[in-house]
Amino acid sequence: MTTATLFQWVELKQDVPNSPVKAGNKGVILDHLNPTKTQPEEGYILEVFEDGETLDVVYVPISWVNPLLECWGNIENDTKQTT
């Protein structure tokens, strides 16, 4: 399983229970979570966006996301999006 880096964009593979976040939504990784006794899989804290607005901040296992190539604040990617 490939792990992503902080501030990298990811796409959700499935709906997040008790949240408006659905499969296909995109978010940015804010933090990496180590496994615990109650959650044996590593995870991420994500800020998920919809139409440029924060939809929710969620905690998900790594297996629930597909890493994308873009990183938040990457000048090269920001330039491509505005030209």
C-alpha cells in the first residue's frame, strides 16, 4: 500500500459514515495517524472540499483513499490550474 505525504491531494474510495463526505470527494492530507489497538490500520486526517469550500474534516484508514499527484500549495500545479 502506498502512503501519501502531508498536503497531498487524495480521492475517497468510499463514503465516510456519519459525514457528508462521499466516495469521489477530494481532500488534502493534514496528518498521518499511527495504528492503535482499536484502529490497527494507519490513517489520515483529511480536509475534504466541495466547490472550493471545506465539506468536513475526517479521519480515515489509508486504504480508503487513492493518492493523487497534486500537492496543496505546489506552485507548478497552481500555475497549471490558472493558465
